[in-house]
Amino acid sequence: MFLKVVGTLRRAVHAKHDMPRVILLYRLKVVGTLRRAVHAKHDMPRAILRKITLAFLLYLPLAGCETFDVLLPESSTPIYYGTIDSIDNVYDGDTIQDVAILIYPFYSPTPGMSEAQLTLWPGIERRADGIYSVTDIRIAGIDTPEKRPIRGDRSEASIQREKERAEAATDFLKQLLLDNSKDDGTLGFVIQNPEPDKYAGRIVADVICFKEGVSTDVAEALLEAGHAVVYDGGTKTHDWGAE
């Protein structure tokens, strides 16, 4: 099934058509192929389907598609592609600032989404190829050390330890994005399940990066490396300044 999907993509890229490549990919029913994989008699595991879908997303930039929006089978959950101008847009281990997300491409509008609904997104901008949300992203499900720790009655040593751990988490996230950069230096990543944050002008979302063709869930990577703890959006209880 994976080879079938990749083969379809390759034929789409090299086909001699005047239509935009993203529209061509849609007309070749790549997403339909993935949907059929879910219902196939061999009952493909969702983990494998996810890898195939992410491989499809990774192939799109190689095909010359700068930004895109694809619907997952069954769930119809949009998958977005975001870019940042500089690695310095990484504010800390769980926040990326000024991410440009194409949420309404003019060449292939998202089914069921009207322009009126775009007001739910912060930082709306109309550009040549579509409507973007330029917004900060907080990575969902985790919390990392603060660059500017709350002092309270903490010792200077505790505050310094949190600052050092915040720097390490920030550097870790930056490296994940750099590993995912394109040959022309574009820094991009996949965004899933975006939701409005409790703070205006920011969204909470899952972020997925790629390295050598392998997908990496950023939240899981930060957790495994010890740079983050699980966080549900409530009161923070973890002491990042502890010895």
C-alpha cells in the first residue's frame, strides 16, 4: 500500500498537466487510496496508516507544493503545514511564534469551511495563494521550563536551574525544526488538532517534524528527552528548579 501511494505521488509530480500540482494530487484520489486502506480486509493498523499519510505530507514539499491542507480518512481532521521565517521564532520548548499557516488555500478550499469561519483563527492574512493565520503555537499536552521563571519565594539557585533547563528545551526544539528544514532553508512542520488557547492570539496544537523521512511527534520527543512534562492546561505543579 505504501508503494502504491508513493507511486501515485510520483506519477502526479511528473504528469504533463497544466493544473496546479496540489489539485492534480487530489484528482488522483490519493486520500481515497488511504481511506480504502483503513477498510481493507487486512485491517491496516492506524499507526501504519498514520505513517503513510505523513509520508504523503512530506512528499508534497518535494513536489513543489509550498503549503497545503489535506484531510485524514474517516476523521476529516485537517492537517496543516506551517512555516516560520527564522529559527529564532522558537520562543521556548513549547512555544513557536509567528507561524504562517495556510488555512484556506484558494486553489483547493477546505471542504465545509467558509471564509466567515476563518474569524475563529487569530492573525488572519489574505495572500496570493490563500488565507493564512499568522499566530503563535503552544505545543499541546506538555509543559517545559520557563525562560522567565516565577520567583515567589524561590532561591536564586532554583531559578537559575529552571533557566538553564529552559534553554536546553528551547535548543532541543530548534534542532528538531532545523532537521526538518528544506534544501532552500524553509523551516516547516505539520500541525494537527489546532484549538484556541486561553490566551488571545495563540493556538494549542500538535506539531510533527520529520528527519530523514521519519515523523517525530514533537511533544513525545520533548517528553522522552526529559525536557517536558505532561500538561493538561490546568495548574502547573512541576518544579523545574528542583535539584
